[in-house]
Amino acid sequence: MSRSPHEGADGGTACPSLAVIGAGPAGLAAALAAAVRGSRVTLIDAGAQAGGQFYRQPAEELGARRPQALHHQWRTWERLRDGLAAQIAAGRVTHLTDHHVWCVERLEETSGFLVHALHGPAQEEPSVVRADAVVLATGAYEKVLPFPGWTLPGVITAGGAQAMLKGGLVLQGRTAVVAGTGPLLLPVAAGLAAAGAEVAALVESAGAQGVARHARTFAVHPDKLVEGAGYVAELMRRRVRLKARHAVVEAQGDGALEAVSVAALDRDGRVVPGSEHVIACDTLAVGHGLLPHTDLAETLGCRLEGTAVAADDEQRTDVHGVWAAGEATGVGGAALSLAEGHIAGCSAAARLAGREPDPRAWEAAAKSRAKTRKFSTSLDAAFAPRAHWAEQVTDDTVVCRCEDVPASAIREAVGELGATDARTVKLLTRAGMGWCQGRMCGPAVAGLTGCEPVPSRRPFARPVPLGVLARAGEDLPDE
Amino acid sequence: MVGAACALYAARAGHSVALVDRGAVAGGTTGAGEGNLLVSDKEPGPELELALLSSRLWSELTAEPGAAEAVEFEAKGGVVVASSAEGLAALEKFAVEQRHAGVDARAVTADELYDLEPELAPGMPGGVHYPQDAQVMPTLAAAHLVRLARAAGARLLTGAPVTEVLRSADGSVRGVRTGRGEIHAPAVVNAAGTWGGELAALAGVRLPVLPRRGFVLVTEPLPRLVRHKVYAADYVADVASDSAALQTSPVVEGTAAGPVLIGASRERVGFDRTFSLPVVRSLAAGAARLFPFLESVRVMRSYLGFRPYMPDHLPAIGPDARVPGLFHACGHEGAGIGLATGTGHLIAGALGGAGPDPALAPFRPDRFPEEAS
Ligand SMILES: Cc1cc2nc3c(=O)[nH]c(=O)nc-3n(C[C@H](O)[C@H](O)[C@H](O)COP(=O)(O)OP(=O)(O)OC[C@H]3O[C@@H](n4cnc5c(N)ncnc54)[C@H](O)[C@@H]3O)c2cc1C
Ligand SMILES: Cc1cc2nc3c(=O)[nH]c(=O)nc-3n(C[C@H](O)[C@H](O)[C@H](O)COP(=O)(O)OP(=O)(O)OC[C@H]3O[C@@H](n4cnc5c(N)ncnc54)[C@H](O)[C@@H]3O)c2cc1C
């Protein structure tokens, strides 16, 4: 194992340094805004290329010839991409790709931060970036709630489907159902249809009204084919059945997905007895919304608000020197992430230079932020996962896939031992103790326990080899 | 854990018991620690006596049908490793004293050491093997003891914070007020762990229980490569230390479920929940010194808890002479899982009122000077 190299912008100049973690819309906007304003920026991301969830790039080797056909907002993306290239060329931004940050450490004596990351094919090579300030732009991950049969091959997450689309995977000839709740489902269904899959139904547990309203949040679609036309119109044109106030209650199949059972819901979110019917399909894309990545922020001691990192008007967290932007601070679409990232970058650059930032410098971004946020708050209410979803979860349904914990074990912990919180249930059943550390099953365990989902503490955002941990930050040059 | 054990032994002794907690079963330190049942780390004295009693009671309890599986009991034994010749001499002297007190402590040569633990770092001069050391999974153990206590007639009331200790005109205890109503009883046992001082204050007495923070590291699941509880000889010095500063000689052990547990640090920093990379870094380094193969093993997570710590490192167990009817069973520091059974047994005896029990004398809750702070 190599010794920890000290990477990133260095050189010992007087120029203050900023580490931006996450190269999605928020992180890119922050990095560019700060670099232009005089900070030395290190942009660190787990991906092979910049772009994050929204501008997810088709893998270079696939040689996608017309990537613009797959990406809407191509101009915005081009602007960010070219800006990044220019800043890198000018030596103001260092971009570390394939770097998985496992911990950000605040240095008590010297002030400043160490960003600890892993890279290399097996993610075992340590690398440490020293910075005077940090922007957390780590985005969000998908929430999926369990139902009988959800572990069958052929059942994928909505984000997984999107990644297949953007990664250039062939979906022609597939019959897909898109199900769950939230604004993500529309672009995913539209994208699948545009890519040649037959979308047999879009099953949304919220009411039709909500669906129509939220069509606007993600009004920009990464797929050029759908651009302009509203999603609903687009789906109607492609004869996709929109089943609002419906839910998939079971995935069926012998070794692989063959069909789903769909049922109507009453106003309270309960299944209407006798309404179940079967739809044949070989692909089911499910999603129940997004959850902010908060691990790095929590370990730094940043305050959370609900499930997101709390940030002020300048996108500062309550920990000195730490900013947060984009979906890590709440889910609201790419435009919101861009605006927040820009503000964070401007504010950080000013404060690092010892200047009080002038909010007028980011007036336009602040306006856009206010507008999109207002809208996304109303969305949250419209797309809460349906109440009573747990009623369809049979005792033998596996809830925690890493540790193979069935719903019955969780129900026992609650019923017999008075467990009223997800942590106690985890200790009693091992649900959430496996490889993904409860990222997947956390909301489901909370739901079955009957408590609010709270982010569980994960000091390590990624598993870290013990030897790397034992020497973390040891060989840093003194500054 | 301690409250569950007290409830179990009291109910089995025929008392009518209500087990009250503000949270859930194992929601306190019990759910945030490890489950080592150790005699190896204790010097001869009252705590070792209690540990030996507890060890016998754990064996009895886990011999009941289904119990060993339910609590993941493993009588795997402990191995204490010396890293130098002087260290080994000191360790062996310590083991001789322990043997006189009734501990099964077997000196092992370097060769025997590697038979016991083939993956140990090379060059260790020897150690001591303690077959009596065992382990349980603390949350499951507490859950199981609660189950047994209920089977013996105890009532469980969760989500019920105690807000007041009710007293009669003559000052004696007559029950508690909780968030879910009053419970009347002639005896109240304070098994509030790290928060035992606050509960004592509700009864008007001072009990100096302080938090001592500990971090534990958990690795990815592995085949059984660490067979015993293995720790370096300086661990014992850390446990008995009075210093507030950080001590991190780790205990390394494999678990039934696969992950290796590495724990635990000890430092007095109040109830500070902030993650500390330097602390877990030194835990990791200590573990890698014992078992080099761990270098490339991934650490999945880390958690922390606050041990209930008393100034003289001994728990408070037994009646409080200052308030008739008030009993304490808290302050077990880093050994409350192991010492729970013995504590429960002694409390059940004391509740029977058979007069002062000499076994309880060293644990007198009112042994600390009144007033201060
Ligand atoms: C399936 C799907 C479809 C969507 N469709 C639309 C749409 O049609 N219209 C729309 O407006 N929005 C859409 N969105 C939402 C849009 O993608 C997000 O709003 C936007 O990408 C958020 O930007 P961000 O910069 O906050 O986070 P992200 O784009 O998620 O970027 C976060 C980055 O941080 C990196 N990262 C996280 N943790 C670490 C770590 N520990 N170490 C290193 N790197 C890390 C990740 O690799 C990622 O690159 C969609 C999202 C999904 C998942
Ligand atoms: C990192 C770490 C590692 C450890 N490793 C070991 C080990 O290997 N072996 C070992 O034996 N011990 C170990 N310990 C120590 C052990 O965990 C504790 O000694 C033991 O859990 C204490 O049990 P308890 O029942 O006294 O306290 P707790 O488990 O904390 O129980 C006290 C209960 O009182 C409740 N309570 C408090 N105030 C009130 C109130 N006002 N009203 C109602 N309820 C209240 C709390 O909710 C809590 O559930 C470790 C501890 C730590 C932190």
C-alpha cells in the first residue's frame, strides 16, 4: 500500500484552499464560483467524470457519438464543463476523480480540514487533501421501500433505470413498469419510453393532482427527446397508462420478474380490497423519493434539519468553515442545486479571503433558489410515501438485504420488546448492520417500527481499510 | 442490562416487580457497548469477587434451554498478550495473584500463544490464557433477561421517564412518578446506569456517576480468524486508570455474526458525542499491531457509548442508608454487562431484607463524602 500522498492544490502560496466534495451540479457551480473569485479549489468526486446524478456522463469507452441527444440542458452543462476545463488549465482547480471520501476531519490545533479519500481499483489507496474550508455537495440517494418480491432480478431503482439510460444501455424490447412516488418517476418513465422500452404503466401512489403539479419540478429533462413537451403529454402520446393513487403490492416471477400486482389505494393510502390486477413486465423501476447524503456533515458535527444538512442564506452550516449545497441540504432538482452551489462558492471564496461577502453578488441565484425551494417544499408534502405501505409487507419479505432480515423479525422487536426506535430494532435484529449500513433499509425499518426516519450516524461515509484508518493523516507535510 | 438482571432475580425471588425505562430495552449504554464478560482484566478485590459470581450466574442462565443462542453466548476465553519480556513478567505476576483469588489463569509460552491465535503478530514472548472469559451480545442479552423476568411475573413499562421519587412523611420511598403514571412500591432500585446520579438526585441523595466515553470499531464480516478475546497487557492499566486522558489499548475479538470488534477507547470528556478520528485511529493502530492481517480489512462503522463511571471504579450496589427503601445498582463502568447477573442476584438478596450482606460492603452507595460540587 502506498503512503498517503498529499494531493490537491498546494504549493504553499498564500492563496486559501477550498475542498469541494461532489462534482454534481452543486459542486461544479461551487468550485467554479470559488475558483473565479481567487480560491484554490480541489474538486473531489467518486465518479470517473464530473456531472453528478444529473449530468451523468455516458462512460467514455462507450463512445456515445451524440451525447447531446441524451442530455437536456446541454448548454448549461457545456458551460460548466468548459469552465472546469479552463480553471483546471489555469491551475486554479484540481479535479480528483474516482476519489471516495470516507471522512472529513476538522483539525483542532491548526484549524482547517483534512479530507480523507480512497481511490484505486479496489478503493484502498489513501489520499488526503488539506483545505482551509469545505463545501459538501454530496447530493442524495434513492429511497426504496420494500414489498413482497422486491428482491427479484428485474426489479431496479428508478435511479438505476436512469443510469442505464444515460449509460447507453439498450432497453429496446423491454416491458417496464415504473412505480412508487415522487417527481423522479415521470422523467424516468418518459426516458424509458423514449429509449424504446414499452412502459406498461406508471404507478404513482399520490393523487393525479399532485402528479400534474410536480411535473414542473424537474421541468428540465436530461433527455433531449422529451424536451419541451410536458412529461404528462409525452407519456400520453406514448400511451403510457398513468395510474395515480395506485401501488405495486407484489412483484411476481419464478427466478426473475414476470409481472407485478397493482392495486388501487383509498384516500388514506390503504389498498382497496379486490382492486388488485396483474400487469406483465420484465423490468420494474421503483423509487420512493430521495434522501440527502449527510454522513460527512454529521461526522463534522453539522446540525441537521430533518434528514438534510441545515444551511443558512450563504449555504453555511453551523460548523465554521463548512458549507453545504445541493441535494445534501434538501431535494429540489438540478436548478436548485446549481443555485445553491453558486452561492456557496461565492460566499466561501469571500470569507476565505477575509472579506464579508456581498449577497448582491449572487442575487440572481438567490432568486432562483427561493423560487425552486418554495416549490419543492410543496412537493415533499404531495409525495410522502403512502401511509400504510407496511401493511402489504408480508412477514417473510426481506427488509434488510445485506443481513437478510425479514419483516417478521422487526415486528417481533417492536411487539415483544417495546422497541420504538430504529436503532434499538437494528441492535435486536441486525437490520442495517450490513454492507450498505442501512442506507437501503433505513426508511423501511423506521416505517415498520412506526417511528420517523432519522439519519443514522455513520462516521465513515465509505468502508475504510483498517491500515488506512490507522495511519490517516500521518504523513502530511507541515504547513 | 443491570435493571433487567435486577428485575429477573427479584421476580424469581418472589417480589412483585415493575421494570421502568424512559426509552426501550437496551436503549442506554447497554446498546452502545460490547459484551465481554471478563475476569481477566480484574485485580483481586471486590470487583473480581463480583465478576466470578457473575460468571457463574451467566453460566447458569445460559444453560437454560435456548438461552445461549438467544444471547449469543460464547465461552471463548481470553488471551492477554505481552509484547516484551518485562511485560510478560508483570503479566504473569498479576496472573498468580488472580489464581489465588480463584481465577483460571494459565501462563502460555510463545509457541502455545500462536497455537491459540495463529494470526497474531510475530515476536510476542507469551501471554496468559483465561478460559473463563466469555461474551454475549448485550442488546440481545438484555432483551432475553427482560423476557425471562416477564415470564417470572415482572411488568415492563417502556417509554416512561421517572420524574420523581415518591417519599412518605417519614422520608422512606413509596414509589416513583413516571411519564406514564405513578407506580407505588416500598422499594425503588436505581439502575439508571450513567444517569444514575440524576435519578439519585430525584431521591435527594448524591451519587457521583460520571460518563467515560468509549469508541468501538466494527469491521466487515470475516471467517473466524480471531478466536479469543485478545488484548495487550497494558489494557489492564488503562481500565484501572484514573486519568481523564485517552487510553486506547484495544480488545480484539471475532463475533458470531462475523465482524471483528475492536474496542474500546476510554476518555472522560462528558457526554460529547462528536466523532473523534484521532481516537479511532489509535484503536485501529493498536489492533493492527496485534493482528497485522487486519490492515487490509475494511472498517464498516464505529459507534460510541458512555460508561457509567464512579470515582473509585467500583459500582454502587445495595441499600442507601440515607433513604429507606432506596437501592442502587449502577456505576459499573466498562463491565456492566458482565457484572449484571451478580448485581441482580445481590440486589434480590438485599430486597429480601436479610440484614446487611458483607458482600455488599465495598459497594455501599453512601461511601462517597457528602457534599461537594
Ligand atoms: C433518476 C434521477 C432522475 C432525475 N431526473 C431529473 C430531471 O429530469 N430533472 C431535474 O431537474 N432533476 C432530475 N434529477 C435530480 C438531479 O439529478 C439532482 O437534483 C441533481 O443532480 C442534484 O445535484 P447535486 O449536485 O446536489 O447532487 P448530485 O448530482 O447527486 O452530485 C453529488 C455528487 O457527489 C458525489 N459524492 C457523494 N458522496 C461522495 C463521497 N463520500 N465521496 C466522493 N464523492 C461523493 C457523487 O458521486 C455525485 O457525483 C434526477 C435525479 C435522479 C436520481
Ligand atoms: C464502548 C463501550 C464498551 C463496553 N464494553 C463492555 C464490555 O465488553 N463488557 C461489559 O461488561 N461492559 C462493557 N461496557 C459497559 C457496559 O455497557 C455498561 O456498564 C452497562 O451497559 C451498564 O448497564 P446499565 O444497565 O447500568 O446502564 P444502561 O444500559 O445505560 O441502562 C440504564 C437505563 O436507565 C434508563 N434511565 C436513565 N434515567 C432514567 C429515568 N429518569 N427514568 C427512566 N429510565 C431512565 C436509560 O434509558 C437506560 O436504558 C462498555 C461500554 C462502552 C461504552
